[in-house]
Amino acid sequence: MLAFALLLVCSKALAAQDVERNSVPDHSESGSTIIAVLPPAISRKRLTPKDKFEIYLHQSFGPQNFILPAFGAGYSMLNPPPHYPREWEDGGGAFGRWYGEQIAASTSNRTGQLLAEVALHEDPRYVPSSSKNAIVRTFHAVAFTFVDKTDSGRNTFAFSNFAGAAAGGFVGMGMLPAGYNDVPHAERRALRGLETIAVRSILTEFRPEWSPILRKIHVPSILPEWWTPKHPQQP
């Protein structure tokens, strides 16, 4: 009942913010300030399965997807969970284990999302709020974790987000040490995956505010072209 109530509230919130596809602000600028780990912004073009696959390829197998997990692996080595085996805490072997787990979780997450998006005709792009109120915009972004858009622009349960989070959470059962490869820990990792999706949506929602800051500090000239997300532009 709680999940149904949350879904209903989120659906109403998105419906209140909803606009026709042709009037949605186009945030698909050339965007060298847009980091590729964020969801692709909305454009007026309806995506084909091939378009979704191209987005998936860039987000999952672009160089940035192999660089960022290195930072996650390093952090995990410095702050390992309690009672982790020593081989996960020291040396190159430990880094390799953590790095492999990060890559597997990230790739599984995006693969689960892609399969659900294609099968259930979900649109992977984030649709920004039409409000100027920061609280409303934040709630809209969080709600997008639970209710997103179909290919035709209707609100729908965001099954792809849950499928991706579950895939990323449960893949660790085949890699992590005993005591952390069980279902309860996999469920916690899946929950963190949903939290990550919510954070990405918030960052995307407020991209018009923070992207000029990146331009001022010349981040676009530092990041290579392959760091920017690939997604279909307006026809």
C-alpha cells in the first residue's frame, strides 16, 4: 500500500508538471559541460530502439565509464565495510577486485535499464520541470525515479530504473566476499542504485544553473569530447 501511495503521489506530481512534447524546453545543446554519466536531456525526437542502444553504448562503454569506477574502487579500499577480507583491503589485487565490482555493477545497471526501456517502451531521457520553484523542481526530479515517460510521452511506472538498480545490486552476489553476497546486502545495493538515479535526475534538473559555472572555470576545454553524452538531437 505504501508503494502504491508513493507511486500515486509521484504520478500526480509529474502530471502537474507535464507539458506537450513540442513545448518541452530543449536542453540538448551541444553541451560540452554535460557529464555523460547523467541522463540524456529531452529533445523532441521520439527514440527508436537503436537510439536507446546508442545512448547505452556511450554511457556504458565510453572511456568515462572506465575512469570513474577507479575513484570508487580507491574509496572502497580506503573505507572497506566491516569484516572484509584482507585481500579486498590492500594491494593491487584488492584494487582490481573493487574495480571489477564497480564496473560490473555499473554495466549491469545500465543493461537492465536498456532492456526494460526497449521492452516496455520507456524513454530514457529526463524531462525537466516547468516550475521555477527549487523545491518543486527537486521533488519533480526525485519523483522521476518512480514515474518516468513512455515513448509516446505518457507518465508510466519507471520499471527500467528498478530493473537497472536490481541488476546492479544483485550482480555483486557472484563477486563479493561471504557475508556480503547475500540477498539482504544485494537489496541494499539496489536501493543505493535508486538513490544514485535520483541524484542524477536532480543534477540534470538543475543543469541550467550549474553548467554556466563549469564554463566559467573552463571545464569544457578540459574534458575531452567523448565525455559529453550522446543522444539524438532535435529533427
